[in-house]
Amino acid sequence: MALLPVLILCCKSKPENLTDQLRSNFLSHLNKMDSSLVLDSFTIIKTDTMNQRLFSVIEDTIYRRILARVQSQMESARKKNLADSMAFYQDELDYMIPASDSLTKVISYSDTTKKYGIVAICKVQITKKSISKTEKFYYFLSRNSTVVNSEMIDSSITRFALTWN
């Protein structure tokens, strides 16, 4: 009985700190995307509280990137005279452009006091084929420290991996 409290204290695992949590998350994404990439270093260079206004700015920026991609696909379909694709992309644009305008308007009256979570700016060094490169990645975490931008991490790693080709 006397050893029970000691045993309980020893069995409690220490929660990972933010750097370890994000490094582990990043490494799992990295290995999933390209197993030839090796993570040399991972450092959080800045964290900031994400309030409603910052969240709205980020959401607007991501949405505009997606909108630009659809516009590019539409232009490509137009050049190739692909009628079915053009119709599809036009439907997408008809929906996305007004939504983009609405997102932009939301920024001006977004609350700056309500905390949504944190944004962590991470600097990573990755090696492939004995060539090392450094890049910044952005992690957005909810109030309970759950990563909310996994798809963006995947696409950023993919884009970064293409720089070796």
C-alpha cells in the first residue's frame, strides 16, 4: 500500500510540450507525403494568440488561394476548349467569388477579444538527397491544442518537396 502513491506518480506521463507535439505531427505528415525527406530540425520561432479577426484574415487568405487555383484551372480549361470543365469551374467561381467578398467584409467587424486558439510559426530544415533546405510552416491550433490545418500542412510539404525535383 505504501508504494501505491509512488507507483501512481511514476506512471503519470508528462504531456508533450508544444514543440514536441508539433514536431511529431509534422514528422508524421512528412513521412506520409515523401519518405525520402528527412527532418533535420524543427523549431517554433513564434506563437501568437489567434483571435476572431486573425482567424478571419487567415480564412480569407486561404480561401483566396483556393479561388486563385480554381481561376487558374478555369483559364487552363478555356485555353484547351474543354466545355465540360469550363462549365464546372464556372459554377465553382459563381459560388466562390461572392463567398470570398463576404469573408473579406467579415474581417472589418471581427472581434479581437475572443480567443480561438494559437498560430505557431515553425522553421524546419529538411534534407533530401544530401541537400538541405529550410522553410517556414504555419500551424493553427484550436483552444484545446488540436491542429486545425492538417490539409494545409500536407499541401505545403508537397509544394516544398517539389523544390527538389
